[in-house]
Amino acid sequence: MSEPGQVRLNAPAAESGGGTEITPMKGVICAQFVRCGNRKCRCHQGEPHGPYYYRVWREAGQVHKEYVKPSDVEGVRAGCDVHKEFTQQLRDLRKDREQLTRRIQSEWRKVTRSRKVRLDPH
């Protein structure tokens, strides 16, 4: 289950207990129930078919949807969770970097101002 241009990062599957790896994937798993086109089918009396599982993600402003086999649902869900955790860690790191940059710039301004004051002979 990979999308074009996806960076393949592998993380150990700690929760599965095995030596398998989890591939991070954008999106979430959604279960959907559907009605078929047969008017005499049970789904038209209130018992829709399903659940059918899909991985749904947004990319470049478009929503993408990919069918996930029932046997793959837990692995794909784990991949989505790994990706979500990874992107949250990146956001946190970016925020920390921005704060550090502001502090460094502030300190730099103080140092350069104090030098100007000392060097100014007037």
C-alpha cells in the first residue's frame, strides 16, 4: 500500500510483537457500508453491505481513497498512526527551532547594540 512519491520509512512493529516493520502512511482508516444496485437485496431494506475499509488521505488539496483488504486493516492503521506521530514530532521540532531562532536573534541584537554603544565615541 504505497502512494506515488511516498518516502518509505520503516519502524519496528512493537505492538505486534513480531519482527515485521510498519511503513508510515498518510491518512486514516475509514469503514464504509454501501448499498448495491439490486433493488431486491437486503441492503435496500436497511442492512447495507460492509464494512469495507478505505485509507483516506489529502494530498495537494485533493482527497484520495484506497481500498484496504480486511486482513491488512491493522497494519495500515498502524502505518497511519506511525506517520501521524512522526509528523507531530516534526511539528514540535519546528516549533522548538523557531523559538530558539527568535531567542538567538534577540540575544544577537542585544550584543550588537551594546557594541555600538561602547564603540560610539560621542
